Amino acid sequence: MVRAIPAIAVLLIAVMLLFMQGNRPFMVPPGF
């Protein structure tokens, strides 16, 4: 359970980046 917390946090950050980038396919990496 403890090891899953960082993975969930990374997934949440990735979702936030996708929403900020707009409606794009998951294959397109966000611009840094």
C-alpha cells in the first residue's frame, strides 16, 4: 500500500498536465 502512494501521485500529476495541455491524445508528451 505504501509503495502505491508515489505511483498514484505521479498518475495524478500526469493527468493534471494532460488537462493543462488541453484535449490531446495520451501519446503526445506535454511540452516542458
